Amino acid sequence: MPVQSLPIVVHIDSTESLLELERKALAGIACEIISVAASSEGEIIEAVKDATVILNDHSPITRSMVDQLTNCRLIIRYGHGYDTVDVDACTEADIIVTNIAGATSEEVSNHALSLLLASARDLKRLDLATTAGRWAEVYSRSILGRVYGETIGVVGFGWIGRAMARKCNALGMNVLVDDPYVGEHLAVEYKVKFVSKDDLLQSSDYVSLHVPHLESTHHYIDSKALARMKSSAYLINTSRGPVVDEQALVDALQDGEIAGAGIDVYEQEPLSLDNPLLHMTNVICTPHVAGSSEIGWATIRRRAGEEAARVLRGERPNVVVNPEVFGRI
């Protein structure tokens, strides 16, 4: 009688990893665990073609790749976003997709709040002028935003949006929310007001984006949306770059349609040095690190291993991006 091969758990990233936390979570599960450095489509396909579970940091998993997965039962996307995975193709192939939702909600909301406060207090321009010896040029008693009593529009009310609302409430801000996919009963619990997209854009002093990049959210903030915002308003984006039409944002900033922006994510990453956003004193740019923290990264890795262990035991993962797959398997 032939010996049945062990299920294979494959981690893919640009560099190999020891997978200490993932291995600990999978202890007691009979499986082979490997990490492969892969960047090109061919390298990724070769690495995962026999995998039962794929641990995916941020590599693209396209339909053509999915078509070559003969044994895969689960793809785990490290972090909140899963826009690099063709979820529809996975569903058609009976592959469960999971992300690590909520693992770094505090980090991302803290980063968004930091960008908001730095924008309100004009910290980039003040720092540049002060450190260059131009104190008198920027010293004033009346130029900065107060935040208290001002209005923030939170777009997307998942884990991160709710954390952002909680923190902004603590600062005495009015919190508006645009999210048609959650129950309005949350308005009482989080002390927010649900409004339409147009109302949020027109009423907010700060617009903070907390949505995944989907077809429905691609260029959610475009030239028309920016035109609806107050000329004194700031845009904060810690979600995904393509949620904002970047050229439209550049144009709006150059034309004074909005006051400024705090941006952690971009349509093309890493940023080109000639990107106009890098050369505006009213724009704060950070390198897609909103979810970064030592404990957050450890939580993501541990939970990824735990989700893999659940599926290999024949259990349902805690977080499922494509629950419709359960009607197919």
C-alpha cells in the first residue's frame, strides 16, 4: 500500500524565513513546512505547485498561478489586505483564502491618527523651516488646526476604522462614517454618525481611508471626490494606494482644492523619487509601514500558523475572505 505523502505548508516571500512562530503553531500537525525565496511568477509557481497551504507575505497569486495549484486547500495572506490574491479564482478552485484581520488594527489606526495630527499641526513644514533656521517665517499663534471639535470622516468601518473612530472620539472629534456593509447599530456603540459618501466628503475636516482595494473601491477618491472636500480638509490614506487616484490627488494639492495629505500607501511602490507628493510641504509621506510593530508582526505570524493548523485538522479557519467556498467543498 503506497505511503501517503504529508501535507506541505509553503511560505513564500522575497527572502526565506525560519518560521519559528509558524512552526510552533503547527507543532503536533504532521506536515512538511518550508520557506522559499520567490519573486517572479515562475519562481512562485515552482515553489507552491504542490503546496497544501500557502503562507503568503505579499506575493501576487494570480488566476494563472491558481490554475496550477493541484493540492492547495488554503492561502493565508499575512496582514489585513488580500488584494494581491485572485480571490474569485481561488473560490472557483475550492481554495479557502484567509487574512489576518485585526492583527494590527491598533498600529494602523495609530499611524493614521499620527498623520492626521501631524497634518493638523503642520509639523512637516514647521520642522523643515525651524531646522533650517527660518523660525520667524513660520512662528504664529493662529495658523494651526485645533482637532478638538473638528470632524473626521472614516471611510470603511472594519477593525481599523472602528479603532480610528474610538481614538478620534477620545480627542473630542465628531466622527462620520461611510460604510454600506456594516449595521448602523454600531453608531451608538462607537458614537459615530453614518452618512453618505457625498455628505462625508463635504462635511469632514479630515477624510481617513480604511477600506480594502477592490473593484468597488478602486479610485474611491478621484477628482470628483476631491472637489467635494473642503479646501481646508486633509486626506489620510493608510489603506491601499489604488483607493486614491494619485494623479488627481497631486492635481488637487497643487490647485489648492484640499489643504494637504498624509499618505502611507501609493499606486506604485516603492515611490519614485520624482513623485510630486515627495516634494510638497503639505504632504507627509511614509513607506507603507502603518501596520508595523514587533508585537503586531509576531501576532500575524502566529495567527497564520494557527489558521494553517486548523485547516490541516479539518476545521474552519477563524477568518475567511471567501466563505462561499464552503458551499463548494
